[in-house]
Amino acid sequence: MSELKKLDNTLGRVGDFLYFLGIGLFPFSLGIVGGFYMADQGARWLPTTIGWVLAGCMVALLLIITGRWLRGRLYVMTEHGLVLSRRLIVAVSLFAVALSGWLVVFALEVPAPLTELSPEEFETAWAIDSRRYEDTARSADRMLDRLDASPMFSEGDRVLTADEESELLGAWRTLYDLCFQLDHVRVFYEDWYRFDPSRAERSYHLRSFVLLHTSSLAQYDISTRFVDIIKRNADAEKLLDAPHPKLGFEANSLSLFRQDLHSADEVSRLAAAQRYRTFFGSAMSGRTEAQKYGAEGLWDEVEVRRSSINEVASLERGETVLRSDLQMLERPLKRSWYPAQKGVAEWFGDTRTRRIGWYLIGEEQVPTLVEELEPGDILLSRKNWYLSNIGLPGFWPHGLVYMGDVEEFDAAFDTPEVREWVLEESGVEQSLSEYLESRWPEGWARYAKGDDGHEHRVIEAISEGVVFNTLEHASGDYLAAMRPRLSQKAKAQAIVEGFEHLGKPYDFDFDFATDHALVCTELVFRMYRPAEGKDGIDFDIVEVAGRRTLPANILAEQFSRELGTDEQQLDFVWFYDARESTQSVVEADEAAFAASWERVKWDTAQE
């Protein structure tokens, strides 16, 4: 009898299992039918299907909790007090999870500019933007190829020429604009995830994602290659980080550009996008789908960009990200150091230990100098007993350019070739003086006004910045003049370049790579360096304390080395040599000046 009872119990359990299985197959079968129906109707997974599923789950959980409450099974009383049912805790936790998921799904239904487009508008926008990406990325690639092959980056670390600076700044402006266009595309498609990946919206979902991902990768690739090229020349980096108001760039524009596009956050976003692309590619035959929707080229472009990025060593990429993330720390430190450096340099430059207030070249020597000098002459001067002489290499510490007074200036440049060039530049037939007055009225007024009863005759960079000065003040204790073997047109172009820099601060960082602040000989260098359509002087740039620069003493040395050769670029004009023992100056000859660069910087050693 017991055996029959056991058999009955077993059969009963099997029967219960089959019963509940049969009951469960009804909703399962209905779910399959409903799923196929919804798919056939183009229902979205997100938010429609998942939203309904989560809503159903919440209703079911509420019913379970209510049923347990009605049956008095929400809690039990124990000797330790009231204890909530574990099933209740699980049900409430699941309800909270389902509610959170439903809220997320609901958020996906918030309209965005991208998802509000009609099908026709989306097709038009995507066609335009994918074409824009293609044109923009290819333009940037071609520009980077040209920069990569440019002598300014293939010939090692050196000072850039005027034409190279102009070319680099133009490339930087263009590349910045191209990256901005890519960013415009990327931002517009950032809501790609609001399109459902189901068949209903897969075309929009896939194309929006792949265009966003490709644009982001292109931005990173282009900026990485650009930075990789630029860092071959330290002066190029400094130039692009200097302020260029006419181009719309403030200080540190390259550093901020690198920080924005190479930050750790940006790298993380690109990595996450790539993981999703990998998932989509394997789970939904991504490349086949991209081909189906006309996005195969963009899908494959991702691998091209990733391959280009990977050509830069992983260590270098890590260094780039680190440098970008530390940039915000580095710039404040630089700002705090620079004022201190500037203050010390100004103190050294303005502090004199002897003969305070007067120089060996007096006002009585100025008329003789004026008779010998011509506008455009390059001057070297030295003032003894200044502390700044200690830190400057060689005997000659200062370089400047002679302009003469307004009357001398007009007479020197009132020539047919200068007038023809001014006409080309301004479109108006006028003299060089009239041209300068029209372009820089305030600067010309300062030049013409003079100072303390004396005419302004030189332009120079001193601690106050790039200014006009009187010859009486600028001469000092020693003064030498050299005349460039150039046409009046070339000298006129040099003077115009000088006006371009008028009012800029003195470069206490002594950096020849940038022109937002100038040291004395950098003004001479930039005024007279050659450029397209402009003859000039090939100066000897040297490295001093890790900086490429042009000490004034090197100008004298270069004159001495080139003297009497086919390479001679400067002619001797005048040399006032000082005698500290008698506190006087004497007129010295070309040979004395040619040897002056070899003198020690301590004047007391001179006879």
C-alpha cells in the first residue's frame, strides 16, 4: 500500500509540473506571437518594447506585494521583533530596479534635434554631414602631409623663417577650423543612442553612431598627428601657443586644443565607442548592416583612423594625454613664475652702479652721427655699468634700428620703387610716411612727436617694450652702425615690420620662437629677415642657455666674419669707441669695430 502511495505522490508531482508547464506555455506562446507581430509592425526595442516589459514587471511586482499583504505574509513576528519577509525585500528591490530602468527608458523619449528630424530631413542631413566629414578629413590629411614634409620639421630643430611662420600660422588656423567642423558633426550626432537599434530605427541608429565615432576618431587622429609633427620643432610649439589676436588665437591656444582633444576623458569616450562598435559588429553584423544603409565607407574608416593613431607609440600617446591633463597645472605655475622673472630682469636692466644719469656719447656727438646715418641702418649700443650686462653674452648687449626724424625718413624713402610698393600694398598712391600714418595713426603720432625736445630717431625693444626713442638716449657709451646691402624698398618693408610690433612688451623670457613679446635683437631680426617678396639678411642664430637667439654681439661677429667676402651683407658706417679712463669717446675705424666682438664684457679692461 505504501508503494502505491509513493507512486501516486510521484505521479502527482509530475502532473503538477506538466500542469504549470502547460499554463506557462500559453503566455510564452502569446509572447512569441506578440513579439513577431510587434517586430513586423516596426516596434522599437527602446523605449517601446523594453518600456512595456518594465511596466509589466512593475505591475506584476505590485500585485505580488499586494497579494502577500492580503495574505498576511509581509512580515513575521519573532522573539527579536518584527522581521520583513525575504520575498517582500526581493520584490521591493526588483521593483526599484524596474522603476529605475523605466525612468532611463523614459528619458530616451525626450526629443532632441537629431531625433526630431523627419525621415526626409535625416536623409538630407546625413548625406550632407557624411560628405562634410569626407571633405574635411581629407583636407586635414593633405595639410598634415604637407607639414610633415616641410623643411621646418624635416631639417631638425631650428628657428623658423618669416615665410615658414606665416605658413605654419595659416596651417594652424585652417587645421583648427577643420577640427571645429568635425566637432560640429560630432556634436550633432551625439544623440545617436536615442535611435533604437531594432529594425525600426537601426538605419538611423547605426549611421548616426558611425558618423559620430568616425568624426571623433578623425579629430583625435588629426590632432595627434599635428602635435607629433609640431613637437619636432620647439619654436613651432611656442609660436602656436603665443597669442595671435589677428587670427583670433589667445595665449596657450595649442595647449588648450591638445587638452580638449587628448584628455583622458576623451580617450575613455573613444574606447567606449569602439567597444560598442565591436559589440554591434558581432551581435548585429554591423559591417553588413552598414553596407546595407550606405555607411560601409565610414565603418571601414574607423579602422583606418585607429591604424593611423596606433602608428604613434603607445608611450607617446600616454605622454600626450598626461601632458594635456597637466596643462591646467603647468600654466598657472608659469604665470606665477613669469612676473617674478620679469621683475628681476627689469631690476637688472634698469640698475646702474656708476655714472648714473649720463653717458659718454653726449648731445654734442649726435649731429655728427645724424650726418652719417641713414634710415634703416642697424645700430649696436652699449651702456657701461648696468647689471644687465652681466647676464648678456659678449661685449655688445643691445641692437636697434635707425629711422631718422620725419624729414630724414621722407627724404630716404620718397623713391619710385618704394612708392610703387606702397601702391601695391595699400591701393593708394601715397608716400611711405602717409601709408604708415594711415595704418598706425597713434604710432606715427608718437614717432613724429619726439621726446623732451629731441626727435625720435630709433625704434628699439627695451624694458618698456617696443618703442621709438631719441638718439641721445639710445646711444649710450659705445655706438656702432651697419648698413644693410639692401634696396630702399627692402628697408621700407623692414620699417613697416617694425611698426607691426610697436607697443608689444619686452620678452623677458628671451624667446625667439614667438613675436607677441620681443627682445631687442629679435626686433632687428624680425624687421630684416627675408620673406616672400621681401629681401633681407640671413642672421646667425645661435643657442644660448637652451634658447635659440641672436645676441647683439653675434651681429658684430657675423659682420667681422663676412667682411670682405662675397657673403658680406652689412657695410660699416660708424663706430664711437669709449674710453672709461678719460670718460670720452673717439671715432674708431672699421677694423676696430670688426674686432670689437672679441672684447671682454668688462669695460675696465679696455684701454
